[in-house]
Amino acid sequence: MGEVRQVSSTKYSTLFDTLKKEILSGKYRSSNPFPSVRGLIGRFGLSDRTVRRALDELFAQGLISRKQGRGTFVTNQGKSRKIGLILSGVVNQAFFSPIVTAIVSEAEKHGYELVFGNQDASSMHELVQETKAFVSRLVTERVSGVIYHPIGGVKDARVNRTILEPFKTASIPVVLLGWDIDIPPKRSEYDVIGINNCDAGYRIAKHMIESGARQICFLMRPYAGTSVRNRMAGVQAAVRDAKNRCRFMVGESDHPSAVALKCGGRMKRPDAFICGNDGMLPSVRKLIEQMRLRVPDDAMLAAFDDLQLASMQTPALTTVHQPCAEIGTAVFKRMIERLNNRDEAAREICMRVDLVIRESTRRTIFRG
């Protein structure tokens, strides 16, 4: 009995692999429609059950569709096996390496070719223009879908929406990586895969307050993306919940050292700094040195992303660890789900994060 099942499974696998390969090669078009169940039974000499099982799996993978009374058809997903990946301005950041690796792995697993453009211009204007040019290329190639990481640091909040407009016109689905293109509480029509940045900000600030922080300064670059601003909102919420035990201030500058001028004024000098992301660490370190503060006894320091440099700092940095590989896998899987069900309501999927507590927030002397 076991041998019969094994033979049946082998025949099913051979049928499925053959049909999938033929679909991806472009064999079936309007001039050469997908064969019927009866036709496949006659061609391969297999049972009705085996043929229908293979068709069910092709349908589950979004390669074919069924129309009542009309037959079986190859979907647009089956015709075009390309996914665009746009990471404008971040291609050299170590944070994205495991995300891209996971996306590439998922693309290979699902039989897709990844079309990846390297947009890394010297100015924001050039970056936007290069991104728009790449978008035009993807539309021309009729990719099945697009994974897009919104451009941060832009003055005009409409830029990302303008960039994505050609995809909307061409009915090419888009899944956002990291954050939404609209500022909360407004929500865009796109799927978003990332983390709960507000909760992450809350947790890191709560830890610092419990460790003795009385004046928290959140540092970020001008026109920071929604993810960083949500982190700031979480920090503010934690400070509010602490009542009068802690105060909050924000420094928004390309050069955090400029914040030192504000810190030296009427406002009480911060005893805790939170960077919008780990990439700001070098300039924030300079700021702390200019203020002649020691980490962590005079001022605690924390950030987000948990890049390798976080653990290599002296003292080692407290940070929020993002599951980059899992995010990459989740964003591609959501892309496949979107291709299979284009009418489904947009979803925001938040991956779990861990607060990694290290020496930069472990004071030996707490202030009263």
C-alpha cells in the first residue's frame, strides 16, 4: 500500500513540475490556452484525482485561475514572473542586507526573478528622479508586483505617493517595506510590513525611566520617515505615563551636535539620549562628548535596529533588535498573497521585536 502511494505522489510531483515549468516558460497564452482536465488526463495518462490535485496546487500558487463555465486560465502572475524591489537611498546600509537576502531566497523558492535597482544618488532630488526612472522601467517590463521601501528625509510628504502612482495606473500591486507612505492616523491603501515602532519606542523609554532617566532627548534627522516619528511618539507616551518623573525633548537635525546649544539653555540637560536609529550613533557620540558626559553614568544612550556596531560600542549599546530575515520573508509572502487576492483589504503586519539591554543604560549611580 505504501509503495502505491509513493508512485502516485511521484506522478503528481512530475505533473505539477512539468505544468509549472510550462507556465513559467510562457507556453500558455491566449493563442495556446491552458488544457482542460480531460486533456491533461489524456496527455499524461493519469487519474482525474492526480490531475486535479496538481491543478489545485497551481491555483494555490496563483499561477492559474478558474472561471465557471469557461475553463482554466494562466494568471498575470503566471505570465510575468518578475518582482520589482526598490530600496532607494538605503542600498549600502547594513540593516537591509539580511532583508534582501531573505527576499531573494523567497523569490527563488516561488520561481520569481527579482528586478533590483541601485538608486543611491548624491542628492535627494537626484534620488527621486532616479527612482522614478526605475519605476518607469518596471512598468514597461510589466512586473507582477513591487516591494517598495519609502524614501525618508523628504520635505514633501507626497513624494512617495507620486513615485508609486504609475504602478497604481498600471494595476501593479505594491507592498511597502518598513513604514506607510501616509502619516498616522491616516492610512494608505497599501500593505505594510514592519515593526510596531510606537511600541518599540515606548519600551525603550520605559526601560530608561526605570533605570533613572529624568530628561530624555530623542534625536532624529529632519523630515524623518513615519517609522522614526512613530518611535518618537512611543517615547513621548512613556514619558507621559511616567507623570512628573521624567521630561521629554526632541532634537531634529542633520548634525545632532547642534542640539547641544538647546541643551545648554534653560532646558535641563538630558541624562538620556535615544537615537532614531543606530546609524546616527557616530554623530550622537560626538554630541555627548561635546557636552562632557559619560555613558551611562551621566547620560544613558539607546537606539534602534541592533546593527553590528551597536554591540561593538564602548559601552555596548542598548537597542531594539529587528528580525530582519523574518521581515524579508514576510514581505515577500505578503506580496504573493496580494497577487493571489488583489481585492483584499490592505493589511499592516508588525513583526515582534526584542529590547536588547546592554551596558549603555546600566547605571552604577542613579540620580534622585
